[in-house]
Amino acid sequence: MNDQYPELYSSFRWLVPSQFNIAQYCLLRWASNTLEGRRPAVFAENEFGETTVRTFGQLAETTGKLANGLLKMGIGRGDRVAVAMGQSPEYITACMAILAVGAIVVPIPAILNAKQVTERLSHAQVRAAIIDMPHAPGILQAYGQYPGLSQIISFGFQHELTLSWSSLLARQNSDLHVAPTLSSSPAFLLYPIGPTPTLKGVVLPHSALIGVLPGFVASQNWFPQSKDIFWTQHYWTHTDGLLGGLLPCLYFGRPIVALDGHLSTRQTIECLHKYKVTNVSLPYSSLRAVMEEPNVDFSGLSVRAIMSTGEHPSEQVHEWCKSMLGLTPNHVYGQTEAPYIIGHSHVRWPARPGSIGKAFPGHLVTVLDDAGRPCPAGVSGQIAVNRYDIHGFPDPALFLGYWQDDTSTQQTFLRDWYLTGECASIDRDGYFWYVGHHSTNDSQVTAQSNGSVSLSL
């Protein structure tokens, strides 16, 4: 194939406006156009087969009412508002309304227990929460333990401690006025799930959406195309589901399929057929599990691109995808602090199974030894992302810092390099080969690959 990577990487330029609000660019700009506003933004279906369709115009109308309700409750610029909801149109409008008033979204994953929910609400100093029934127990328990939570808005149920979503919206007008925010203004406060000794909230700016677009577009085989419809298995409360799925789709004005609940593999495949899904994002472990699912009919699927995260695809999975689906999966690598910085796009540069890919255009990425020097070819070092790209422009994907923890923020940077805490080597063609988590003893371990220095240096 024609390897277009060198030209794509060297010619890429960031165009980040000084003022940028995700709600404006993902919703209001489409809804304000009569024709665009009528197009579907989300196809929602739950495990019981109940379906809902919302257009961009309908989402904007609900978002405007909710935003005005938040303003009357005193929620404004810089306030933290938790969102604990499943994948639904209401989750979208909750996030958009919070961003529209200049506040910060704090997504709360469903897998957290009540203690973990309380810890996050308290740490983020959350003022209000928007919840649905499945997420209610953790938030309601936190209400009695964290006095800073002054208001809970409940969707789909009523409770003496909450304000009903429908009651709140019934008293508001739908005029949506997006607060002017800088592209560097905080938009999301995310808490990575993992065995960390201390709770760290990652603050991402509005510009993070722009920052993930090169990786999203490339790994989705140059999204969007005219009939593209997207689905991700990742929860929208996680970085991969939010910044690697929901928001880019809305930004490009393309619909996303929301499957909520515990759907079986067979139900999921049926929905991919039903909604003519063309673009998919899922954990590599799920892709491998699908391989082992008996008697699943993949014929007739409209899928043209698969993006995988987590573990790194093997040659076996690549071959299965090519034989069963007629395409090659694109793996992506990133962290909450620096999402979608490395990956594949097999339609523009050759896939190399087992590697985590190349640095996506716009991101200056390398591997450093413990002294902060670039590692020689084939030698493991810590994956590091520079604050600036090869042309000297700030990388909009990088996080602003850890919430109210300047010390930890500074410790993750070496000069202009953000240190990921994970190791890889780089081969002579610029592909990264993941090794594992960083320790002071592994920066000079030779990896099982050949190569020379990173193309990013």
C-alpha cells in the first residue's frame, strides 16, 4: 500500500480557536440550522428492545431547558456537576447543559460502589448531580455523607431527596445560550479507575476534543463519511467512550448508537445490523471474545472500521478480522491525561500487528530513559508526550493537571515531556512496541523488535 504517514505527520497543523465550547460545536451549531437540526443524533436501545431516536434539534431543546434550570440553581462557571447515567439521550443533554453554562462535568461510572462515589464527589467538591435510576443508590448514599452535594436531579424516577428532571424542565424555556469559554477552560474532571494509592482527578480542557480528533479520524479509517453511524462498547463515563466516541461523533454531526444495559453478543450484533453501524470502538478483549462466540452471523454487516483499545491485537485477531469482516482493526493507545496519541490507520499506513502503532499527527511522542534522554532503537523507555508538536504548537489533548494537586502534576512532567509511567520501544519504522509499566530498572531493557530512533524526534 501507499504509506501516507510521513506526509500526514509532517504537514499536520493544529487549528485551535482561542474560544471553544464543546456544547456549541457538538450540538448548537447543528441545531441552529433547520435542516441539520432534523438529522438524527442518537439511536438509543436498551436490553429490552425499547428504542428512542433524538435529533440534534431535540437534544438542543432539552439541553437549553436543563441549562437554564442549572443557572437558576446557581450552577455556573467552574462548578463541578456529577453525571451518573447510562448511555442515553439524557446523558448527552446532561453533559451538554453543564458545559453550556461553563461548569465542569464529573462522570460517575456505574461500576463504583457507594464509598468510591462519595470519595469522588467529595474530592471534586461537586455541587450537584444528575442521575438515573440504576445509578441512584451510590449518589443517594453519598448525599448523606457529603454535605457539599446540594442538589440531585433525577431522571426517570422520583425520590424525596431529588428534584425531578421533568419537573425542572417543565418550568424552563429552551433558549440555549452557551457561555463563552476559552479552549483551555476545564470541561471534564475524570477519575481513572485502577489501583492507585491516592485519588487523582484528571482535568481536561474543552480543547481536548480537538486534540483527540486526529487519532479518532485516523483509527476510524477517515471518519466521517456520508453514511457513517458509530457505536462504542465503552461507557460514555470513561475516556474511551466519551472522548473516543460520543463527542467526536457529535462534533462531526454524525449519529451514534447508544446500547444501554446488559446486551448479549447476539443482541449487539443484531443492533449493528439494525442501525447499519459503520464504525465501531471496543476493548480488544471484547474483540477476542467475539471470535470465540459460536454461530454468530457476521454477514451483511456495514462495519468499515474497528478501533480497539486495551490489550494489543495479535496476528491471530488481525487474520480473523480480515477473514470474517474483511477489515483490519486499528489499535489506539492513550491515557486519560493524554488520550489517543498513538495508533494505527491501516488505510493510510501499514498495520503492524502486536505494536501499538505510530504517533498520531499532531502529537510529539517518544520514549525516554531515566535520565530523560531519548532511547536508542529497540531499547525500552518511558513513553513521553511533549507539550508541543513538531511545529511548536501546544498539544490540545494534554490534560491541564490533577485536580487541586500541583505537586503530582509537576511530578509527571520532565521539562516539556509528560511521562506516562508506561514503557515501550520504537522500531526503525516508527512503530511503538508496548513493554509494561515503568520502573527505575527497566528503562534499558532491550525490546524484541528492531529499529532506530522515533520519527517524532
